[in-house]
Amino acid sequence: IKLHFNAVDESATVYLNGKLCGKHIYRPGTDDWKTPFEIEITDAIDWKKSHQHLVVKVDDSNGQGGIWKPVFLVME
């Protein structure tokens, strides 16, 4: 199970239920701020709970960043 981010400006760190799932790190001089990416979350899911706690920390050096395109839950 993955979270598919269509774009985050600039870097993103994803936690599920307090566990680090992954990071998307912006590299200056690239289009990383508008490039889609996926973060695997399967191992952090607590299957015994009906609710999960998701945190997405966005770091932006220019002050106008954030999750600016849709995010989808993908099950393959």
C-alpha cells in the first residue's frame, strides 16, 4: 500500500502511526517540487485499529510550499 503524491513543494517526510515511512527530498535546480512520487506505508499500518494516524511534514525554503496536487492511496 502506497501514498501517491502528485506534487509536494519542496521536500516531504511521511509518518504513519509514528513510524517513518519515507522521504522525498528536493534537490535544488531540479523539478522535484512538481514531480510525482510514492511512499510505501504497508509496514506501518496497524491492522488492529480502525483509524490510522498519518503525518506529512513538508519542508520548503521559499515559503510558498506545501502539498499542492492530489494525493491518492494506492493498493497494488
